[in-house]
Amino acid sequence: MVAEGERRSWPDVVRAGLYGLVRHAAEPAGAEPGPQIERLIDKARADGDLDMLALALAWRAWVAVARRGDVDDRADDDLAKAAVMLEPAEGDPVIRATAHFRLAFSFLQRRLWELADEQFAAAEAMVDAVDPYTRDPLLHRAALAYDRVLVQLDWACALRELGDRHGIAARRDAQIGAIAAAESIDMPFEWRQDIKMAALVLDLVAGGERLETARAALEALPEDQRAAWEGFVHLAESLHPDVVGLAAAASAADRAIATIDAAENPAVYDLAVHQATVLEAALAGKRTAGLRSAEALAKQREKGRQASVAAMRAMVASERLRNERDQLARHALHDPLTGLANRRGFDRHVASLQASGVIQVALLLFDIDHFKPVNDRFGHPAGDAVLRRVGDILTANVRSGDFAARFGGDEFVLVLANSSEAAAVKRADSIAREVADQNWKDIDADLEVAISVGVAAGDPAKVEVLGRQADSALYQEKEARR
Ligand code: GH3
Ligand code: MG
């Protein structure tokens, strides 16, 4: 697909194919996806596809943490950049929703639940737009609802270690809301069962006492699903020594530690270890050193987590500012209609040429002939289309070292560094011919466009003089034509 897309110059197909390679390499059995991600990043950047670039950066950050286990500066940077790229409310909803998902998973890997929740919410906001595209429209929505329910349980486990009752209650409320939203969504039956289990366990983590209900629900599960939830129910039992008895709670904690997959559910596993320590102290009838250490560890972990959330928010804010500044600079130096530089962009280019030590520069000044009547006869939108087309022709003629700008109105300029006057005249004639030979009929059947040009070449320090010379050459050509 990538090769075919490249052969036919279909950039969208190439990017979609590269994304497929990333997805495939990122499967557990896949090769290290790094090289494919780099290819996708380069391509998305070269094509200016910010949605795909955000998705690729989110993948790179996810791989750094999930596969290699390292949280590095680049991963932070990738996450902040991707989050800001996805902030404008336009773009391809499928790619954007997928990128929000991947960002959410990256944040989950780092226990930044607040941020993950925001990314899930952002994905949810575009789920309606995603539906018509996906083969199984409900799956996206269902996966989102499912994830939002399960995230609350992890988060609540971390809060339980801290004894934060208000925090846990908030997680339970959020989960109840997420479950209500999930009710009307069509999803696989096992997912419904998972949601039910997550709700029962979270309720027990919050201090609820429906242990029997949870046990019965566990027993009713098919075998592999039961294996996945068994440890959670042991954990729930260990959290209720007043109901099951201290010794039974302690052995439930041991079973929880033995059954919960620490890699798969680190926050739940950590709570089991913490609770085992709490029960050991209760059995010993004193605040053991282990308990003190466990409490200190939980506090420290939360402090670090909060610091990471704050740091990430600060990075996103500064990335947003940097972006706005870049955009302002772009707007200040560019003409929005043609995308070419404007007068200020031209001035800045000339200043950098003068500073660079270039000894000869040529100015090619273009002005569309009888442009005012084009507007009058064919309408202003047709006039705009003509200006854009001329801009495209100039852009296509920009070689390395050249610079094109629109001075405003129907006046354009091409600056050639280190070009002789004769070479510049040749380029000018060829561009004027290209303009005349355009198929203008697709803008209007009666439209014809011609452009006049004036050329001057000389010392870059005297650009103003050259500009006047080019202008009078242009004027003479216009007069001659009339
Ligand atoms: P000449 O052959 O002498 O160059 O005559 P002209 O009609 O091309 O020259 P003139 O400078 O009188 O007309 C330029 C016109 O360009 C006037 C203005 O309405 C139009 N114009 C300027 N900016 C825009 C724009 O952004 N879009 C459109 N559609 N027209 C524009
Ligand atoms: Mg004109």
C-alpha cells in the first residue's frame, strides 16, 4: 500500500499505509514499532498533516512508556505537542479520535488519570463524526464507554491507599455516570460483564459491603473472565476485615497479590500490597515499620503523580503559547489568499539576503494585466481564484535560494539570489508564458489572463533602487502592450 501510494503520488494512502505498519508493529508479537513511527512522523510532517502527526507522536510516547518503560523528556514533549495539535476543532475525526485514545492510553500508563479522562472526553466529543466512517460504528463508542468506566477503578485504588474518601466518592460518581452512558450502547456481552464487575469492586473499594454480590457475580463469569477478576474480588475481601475477619482478610490480600497481574493492573496490585501491609500491622496490633513505609510510599507516589500532572499541564500551556506565537508570526509575514509571503515577509527576506553576503540579486516584478476588469466581469471570487493560481505558478517556480511574495493587489515579486540579469529575464519570460498558457477556462469559460513583468538585477544593498527599476521596466512593458 505504501509503495503503491508512493508510485501514484497519493500521500493520504501512503500515510494510511504507514499507520497500518505502526499498528502492526505495535502488536505484542510485532517488531519494535520505533522505525515505522519515525517514518510516519516524517511523512505526516512533510505533508503538513497535523492530525496524523499528533497520532504518530502519541504513539511514540506510548511506546516509550508501555514497551520500554522509560518516561523521558521526548515522551513528555511528544504528548504536549500532540495534545496541542488536536486542540483546533477541525480535521479528520477518525484520526483525531484515534489520537485522543492513544494520548489517553499514554497518560494511563503513567497514572495521569486526570489527563487521560480529558482525552477520553475529547474523543467522545467526536464520536458522532466518527460513526459514518468506521466499519463497526458502535465499537468506537463502546470501547470509549468501557475504558471510561474501567479507568475510574484504577484511580479509586490509588486514592484508597491514601485514604482519600472524597476522592474515591468522586471516582464512584464518575463511574456511575460513565455506566449510565454505556447502557444505551451496543457492546460485546463480556464487556458488560467487565463493567458490572468494575462497578461492584469500586463500590467495595469505596467502603460498600456487597461482598456476597461480588462473589456471586464472579462465580457467574466464564472461566477466563473469572481469572481476570478473581484477584480484584480477593482484594475487595481484604478491604473488609470487619466483615470477613482479620485473618481471612490477610490471606485474601495474599491471594490478591498472587493473582493480580501487576503489569496489567499496577494501581490495583499496589493497593493489594498496601492492604497486606495494613492487615499485617492490624494483626500485630501496632503501627509496624512496614505500615509506616507503605503510607510514606503512597504519599510520595501521589506527590510525584500530582507533580507530573502539573508539569504536563504546564508543558501543554507553553506549547500552546509557542504555537500561537508561531501562527501570529506566520500571519504577520504571509498573505492569507495565496499563502505567499507578504510585503513584510519580503522585507525580512531582503534583510537576511543583505546580511548573508550574497553579491548579486535579481527582482522579478509581476503585475496581472487588466485585472480590475476580471473582477468586474467574472466576480470577485473568480478574481481571487486567478490570484491564487498565479501564486501557485510562482510557488512552483521557486528554486532553492529563490523567494516569492505577493505585494498586495495583483502585484507579485520573485527574488533570485546570485542570478544574472539575463538569466532573470529568461525566468521571467518563461513564467509569463506559463501564466498565459494556463487553462483559465476552468475558472470561467471566457477568462484569459496575461501578466507583465519587469526585471532588475544588482547589488542587494540597493534593493530599493532595484525595485524602482523593475517597476519602471514593468510600466514600460505595460505601455508597450497597450
Ligand atoms: P493594469 O493592466 O494596468 O495592471 O490594470 P489592472 O486592472 O490590473 O490594475 P489595477 O491596479 O487598477 O487593479 C488591480 C485590481 O486588483 C484592483 C482591485 O480591485 C483588485 N484586487 C486587489 N486585491 C484583490 C484581491 O485580494 N482579490 C480580488 N479579487 N481582487 C483584488
Ligand atoms: Mg494589474
